[in-house]
Amino acid sequence: MKKHAIIPVFIPHEGCPNDCVFCNQKKITARQQPMRPADVTSLVESYLPTLTGRGLETVEIAFFGGSFTGLPLDQQQAYLAVAKEYKDKGLVHKIHLSTRPDYINEEILDNLNAYGVDIIELGVQSFDDQVLKASNRGHDSQIVYKSCRLIQSYGFQLGIQLMIGLPKDTHQTSIYSAKETVKIGPSLARLYPTILIEDTELLQMHQRGEYQPLSQEQALATVKEMYKILDQAGIRILRVGLKSTDVIQEGGAITGNTYHPAFRQLVEGEIARDILEEKLQALLACPSKTALLPPGQKRQVRFESNPRCFSNMIGNRRSNRDYFTEKYSQVEIAYTENTILADNQYNVVE
């Protein structure tokens, strides 16, 4: 049962002075009415009745979409005052926001601390300075390290968002970014393969032949390795890839190269397949009481996962099931649930 819920408050690109090549939010924002504190109240009130009685351990109000700490201080305070009121009443448990690394300093953090903010996510995107420059991020990696240390020194939970496939990015630089994230030790992370969006410089770069987006296979291979690096370090991975609602909010993707509505399941499914295949091959290499079977009789094997990971074990559109059926035709595999297994833990047994 789901124990965590987020009430998302979308602040469309307000507070961000920059024009990153992959973003078109300024053009979209120009067509939208700004979010008022009263709108935040209405939004929270619309969510709360749907969350009560569900046994949730944590409910968050989360400010996304812009660089929150780049807003004028009085505007930040007006939004946060609404969230703090609900937190003080015990109706929500945490306040969560996202911002840029170059909009963090002691004055900003003092203000966030005063309003009970719990989680700060930084849109880091990359730890490689060439990638940051080519993406027109407006800062270098040293600002990232400095801001992360400052956030952690205040006791906030830190989240780091990384993008894969930006200009000048490679498989190696993305892996480097994942490893640098582990060194910093955030509580949370998000992994976003780059997609081409309408009205962006990145799309124009692609049309001029200056940028080639990753194929879905390339993005999957890189994100899978990054996921394993972060997961093995105990970092909670909140999101892998964009949801369809994110794409709509961003103005619509032009190319589907790296976009997939179930990209996270693709990644976690491949990780599951790797684990299962390694264990299956080890099992098949060992003698067993069922190894000597009459001709035509298949060896009986059971794959196990907990209920939450069962769909990953099967694979998106049954891809893992089909893979093992085709490659290991001498084995009959049953797919079962084992509630004592942890997430991303899989057993192969006879």
C-alpha cells in the first residue's frame, strides 16, 4: 500500500532568469496566469479529501516547475506561509521544493528554515562543466558542490536531479555525474533522459545538425547504470523519466527517441532481467536432482520477487518473460511473489 503522497504545486518557470537550451517554460509561462497564494490554498484543499483515511505516513506539499528560491523573497514567503499553515495543523507532514544550484545562499536557507521547509531538490543536470556550458545552465559545477554542502549543513534533505543526453554529454560523463552524486550523499535523486521540446534552442540545434538526441536504447543503457550506482548507495530514486503529464506541461515532445511513458519500468525491468539471468545461469551450471530429466521434459524453475517489483520481473509488455522463454527453452519458469524479498531483490529457485 502506498504510504507517501505529494500535493504538487506547479510554479511555471517563475524565478528562473536563465534560458537553458532544453527548456521552453518562459514561453509557456507568458501564456499563463501566475500562481497566487490563494490558488495554492485551493489546490491543497482539493487534494486533502482524497488523501484522508488512506493510512499515509507522509503527505508533502511540493513546489515544482520553476526555480523557487529565485522568486522575490516576499513571494516565496507568501507561498510558504500557506504550506506552513497546513504543516502546523498536522494536515501535511513535509514541505518540498525544487530550485537551481546558483540560487542557494545562507539568507535563502534561513528563510526556508523559518517556514519549515524539509526537502530541497537541486536541478543539477550534470557535474561536467562542458555539459553545463553547452546547455547554457549559467553556472559551473563548483556552485553545485557549494550549494549541496550548504543545504546539508542546515539539515535539509537534499535531492539531486540529473539529465542524461544533454549537449556534450556522453555515457562516461553521465556515469561520472552519478558517481559524484553518491559522493555528495543526497537523500533523493531523479533521472531524466533529455527529450526535444517545442520552442527550445535544443530543438533548433537538432534541426541545424548540431545536436543528436540519444536513442531510447542508448538512454536506457546509461540510465540503467546510473540507477544501479545510486540505488546501491542507498539513494532513493524518486523518478526515472518524464510522465505523460510532464510532457504535456512542458509543451509537447517533438521526438520520441528517449521518451517512453513507462521509462522507469524499462530501466527497472532490465535490471531485474540482469539479476535473474545471472542467478539462472548459476543454477543451471550446478547439478541438481532435476538435472537428469527424460527427453523433452523441461527443468522446473521459479522466479520470485515481492509484489511491488513483480511487474519489473515480468518486464514491460512481458519483455522479460518473452526473453527467458525464447532464450532458455529447456527451462519452464514460474513467476511468483515472495513478500519477504526487498525491492529490487529477486530469487531463482528450483
